Amino acid sequence: MLSDPDIDLCRRYTGETWAGAKERLDRLPQGSPLIPAAQGDQAFLEAEVLRALLEFPTAYTTRPLRVLRVVPSPTRPVVRFAADSDPDGLADLIAWGLFSTGGKDDLRGIRGLRVTAAGHGRIDVGLLGSDARLRLEGIPEAAWRGAEQHRHRQAQKIGTVAPFQQTGPTPGEHAFAREHRWFDEAWKEVSALGSALLRRLLIFRSGADWLDMAGFTKHTTTYGFRLTCAESCWTPHDTLIGHLTHPVCGIALKEDMRTCTCGFGERGCRIWFDGPEQAAGRLDLQFLNVERGCEIADYNQALTYMGSPSGEIVRVTGWPPGEAVECSSGCRGGHDKVAFLRRMAEVRSKERGQRRPKAG
């Protein structure tokens, strides 16, 4: 029987509830790793979901990429999005970020991704021609239906089809496969590392205190995470690296310290890691720090606007939610993230022909 410390350790990486983690771990065969690895098409699907999430622009939240938990089930993993997410922005992230947008040269989205079931805030997706499955939870149904309808309308305008329920490849997916099949082949080569990172995504939240986490991919081989922290709430990067490479729940990453520019593993640094022998690919980990009080307050107000928990805001900024600070001497200003978030919400509403209610 697994001990409470084992369950608590696993939860730091996956964000699962205590009861959910215990139930899942109790079903694992004796001696299995706490976070089992995916194989084949399942690993490819999970890695492609991570790639799409990293590449689609997201708004501020105290969870990485708006994800609250990842349940690494062997047959149908679950990605649960945080309740503090903007519902329309989250639906756009799914509709436009995960599903291919067409065109032979368009790298966005996942070719062959299809909706297998939807309803009650859940969307089950799978890859054409495979048994790979994944469940997305926490998407309000009204927001998702609105985003889906908007995508259908946009597809009709350019004479193509949206991919959600198509039984075969769309014309855009066919064209991409003819021109750039090597992209899918290259992404498959690094899918084991991408899947492993997705299944441990919440360690980036529980293992470091950051104001903002940006994601990106580079070439076809590299998954990137850029963490921006307040000077007063800094997490030494060796601490996070220790979590990522933990012998029980971590990944056997091979660190290349030649890329580290700081003397004692502290801050303002960029480090590359190679994946384990059985998981090709690279991890690009970047650490930035913010010193000006007005900039930290700007992040604080953005997190507050997005509805992030007050405890998280206090921990990562050192101030209560909504704290306002006058610009520091020498600051050029121009950092108003809340105004940017409002503009993005207005653009989204206008595209869908909606009227967004004014904030109270």
C-alpha cells in the first residue's frame, strides 16, 4: 500500500486531488512508477497537446498554461483547466490552439485531432487512425460551443471545413501532409519527452514562485519554459531542477551546465537539458527576475483581474491582491497588463458578435 508521502509527492507533479491520486495509484501494478510513461500514439497525442498549449498565446494565471491538474491515466489521461481562467479565452485556446486551422504551411494545431464526445464541461479528443485519447475538463459548454461555431463560420468564409468532427483528414490536413510530413515525423521522435513534461506540468507551479510563465517550442525538438519571478520571492533554479529530475517522480534529464551563465545556480539564467536516452528532445529552461516595484504590482493586478487565488498572489508577489505602486524612478511606464487583457477580451467578443458585460 502506498504511503501518504508517496501520494503527496505525486500530487506536486500532477496537481491531482488527494482522493483522486490515491485511487489512481492504488490501481497501479506493484512496483509501477507513480507517474507512468505513455507510449506510441498516446505519447504523441500528449506531446502535441503540450506543444499546442505552449505555442498558443495565453493570459495570466497562477497555474502553468491555465492547467489545474493532469491525471496520467493509462487509457485516457485528463487535463483539467483552472476555474480562474477566462472561459472565452480558454475556449479559444482549445478551438484555435489545439485543432488545426488548415493550409499546407500552417503549423498551428494538431493534425488529425477530433472530438469524440463533448458535454458537461468536458471534451474528449482522439487522433484519427489510432486509439490515442485525452479528456479536456473545465471548459464551460456555452463558451466552447461559441468558439466552435465561430471556427465553423470562419472556415466557411475561406471555403474549407473545421476539423472537429470530420471522419477523415480535412483538405488542409491533406495539403500539409503532402508538403511537410517530416514535421509530424520529427515531432514523434521527441514525443516521449513532451508527454513526460505534460504529465508533470504542475511541478512548475508547486516547485517555483513565479509572476508569469511563458511557454514556447523551438525547431521540432525543444520545449521551452520562461519563468519570471519577483526579486523578493525568488526560487533558486537549482531547486526547480531538483524537482524536475527527482529520482521517483522526475525525468532523467541530462543538464548541460555550459549554458548556465550564473555563478551559483541562482537567477537570470538559461539552461538547456537533453532528454533521457529513451526520450529524445531538449528542454529550454529560462529564469528572469523583476526588480521594480511598479512592474511587480503590474503582474499583481493582472493576476487579480484574472481571478487568481489571493494566497497564490501574496506568495509570488509578496503583496495582497490588487496592490498599486507608483512607477519607480527611471521607469518608462507602459506596462499595463490589465488594459491588454481587457482589449483581448473585447476583440474576442467582437469576433463572435457578442456584447461583453461591463465589469462591476
